[in-house]
Amino acid sequence: MWILSSILKPYRGMPKEIYIIFAARIIGAMGAFVAPLMTIIMTQSIGLSEGQAGFYLSLTGVAAGFGVITGGKLVDRFGRKRIILLFSGLSLILYFRVAFLEPSLTMLHLLILAGALNTTTRPAYDSLIADLTTPANRSGAYSLSYMGWNVGFAIGPILGGFLYRHHLPWVFLGESLAMLLSLILIAFFIKETITRAQDEIEEEERHLERRVEGSIFKVIRLRPILIIFAFIMFGYNFTYSQWSFMLPMQIMKDYPVMGSQYYGFLAGFNGLTVIIFTPILTRLLGNLPYLRRGVIGGLFYAVGFGMIGVLHSLEFMFLWAFIFTLGEVVLAITVSPFIANNTPASHRGRMTSTIGIISDSGYTLGPLGMGMALSYISMETGWIVLGLSTLIFTSLMMVLEMRERKRACQESIKVPAK
């Protein structure tokens, strides 16, 4: 019993709003039916070709990126809660409207718009958690939010697939209903926190969070470490994008008959690993510096993805999936709190969106880059190349961590002027 108590220690003593966000994330993820089914909706229900579906998926990504940038600016100006309620509210209205349309391009255009509106709230949630926490409990708060989403998402796609097979409109009605329930929690139990971002932070250890006047470009000039960190995360995400691109192709190559089912088992194993090991790793790594955690996450990625090119029997596939999923968890409990701890409270939304655009480009360019590479190299060689490239980015994270540690040591030995 004491082991469980120790594991859950990082989640105790949080502001009550963090637990509300946790519950809202579970509900929202349980109703996240549309995104996992977008390709199937486009090809099977609307009747688009694979090429057309690919174009609209790319368009969806562009629209989402625009939403994140817009949200980051609006969050710092108008508030966190207001942006969540406004844009998620508009999104759920669109999903509700789509439920009464026949499958068509009009339906698809509205779905892309609804997704972009909902994505606009991403910087708001990250800023909300940062406003409500301090460096002492921030890692646990982001970890709890991440785990909440994965708990809900372990159920959502299964329900979505069932609804799709039996009654397509309920895919959209279910998504809008889940969003409504989630927004009710936010509306009634969480207060606007932008005033906290506008207040002066007195604690010396939080001096990097103090307000800065000026544009986001000024903050970037003052905190170049954040942009370097974002480019390293770009490399990590480039590798992780192969989870949904090269990995299914590898499994279908090795197991032409059962490949799709085996990939489904791997996806379920990934989700189960996330749910079980998120609290464990949060507890074990809680006292480590964030950049050192980034090094550990990169090593897990390098081994987990790189070794697929060496040994890819089914048993080893599960081993490598376990290892790179540990990397996913480590980075999930590292990235957001590191950004929050190094960003002025006045620029949280804009910095979150800026770093997100840079780092998330890895997810977009990963399939494109490896798709081109596979025209010249084998898939096995591709995995090894990914492992080596991830080691390079891990080395950069290690250099950044050593540099930051040296800077912190120099600051600690300075004698205050009398």
C-alpha cells in the first residue's frame, strides 16, 4: 500500500482546479471520436481517394497550426478560461451541426474548421496549468493532465469505432456532448487565471517567470534556450512520428495477414504502458533537472526505434514499443513544465504556441522525410538511421543540460552586493 501511496505522491496537494482539468481531459478524450476516424470518414463515408484524403489531412494540420498560433496570442491578451469556453464552444456547435449533414465535402470542411477551433485552446490549457502551479508541483500537474487524456483516449477510439459502424451521426453528437460536459466543468469550477500572469512573481527561484514587456521575439532573444530546446524536440518528434508511419508498414511487411491486428495490439500496449508508468516515472524522475530528463527520453527513443532495424520479430517489437513509450512518458512530463518554468507569465500562450509550431513540425515532416528516404534505403536501414539521428539530438540535449548546469552553478556562487 505504501508503494502506491509513494507513486501517487506527486499528485497530492494540487490546487483543486488541477483535478478539475484532469477530469475534463478524461471526458474530452473519451469523446474524441472524430480525429482517429478522419481518414476512414474521408475515404469510406465521403468517398475521397487516398491522394485526396492525404491532401485534406495535410490541410487539417495546417489549420491546426494556425489555430495554435492564434490561440497563443489570444490567450495572453484575453485570458485562458475565456478562450477555452469560446473556441471549444464554437467547435462543439460545428460538430453538432455536422451530425445532421450527409457525408460530403461540406461536412469535411466543417470538421476541419471544428478541429482548428478546438486546437486553438491548446495554449490556453497549458497556460492555465502553469498559472495554477509553481515549479514545485508543476511537473505533477502536467503529468496528471497527460495521464487524464490517455485514460480517456484508451476508451474513446473504441467507442468511436463502434458508433461509426452503427450510426455515423453519433460520432459527431458524441464528440460534441463530451466537449459540452468538459466545458461545464471548466465554466463552473475554474476561475480565470490571467490576473495571476499579470501579477508580479516575488519568489527569486521563479525570476524567469516574471513579466516581460514587449513582443514574443524579445522574450526569445532573452531566452534562446527555449528555441534550442524546441529544435531538439523537433528531432525527437521526427523520430516518434514513425510510430504511425514506418511502424505499421514494417509490421505489414513482416506479417501480411495479421499485421493490422498486431499493430492494434501494439497501440493498446502503448496506451496501457502510458497509463501505468506515467505516475511511476513522475515519482522516480521528479527530482531530476528537466533537461536531464530530456536526455533520458531521447535515449529511450534512440534505442526503442533504432533497434527495430536490428530485431523486429513480434516479441522484440513489443520490447522496443515498451522502451520508446517510456521515452514518450518521460518527455510528456518534461516539455510543458520546462517551458512554463522558463517563460514569463505574460507570454505563456505565445511561447507555448511558438515552441509547439517548431517542435510539432517533426510530426509533420517525419513521414514525408522517411517516405523519401525509403526510396533509396531499406526499411531496416531507415530505423537504424533514425536511432543514430536521435542519438545526435540526445547529445545536443546533453550539451544543453551541461551548459545550463554550469550557468546555474555560476549564479549560485555569486555573492550579493552589500
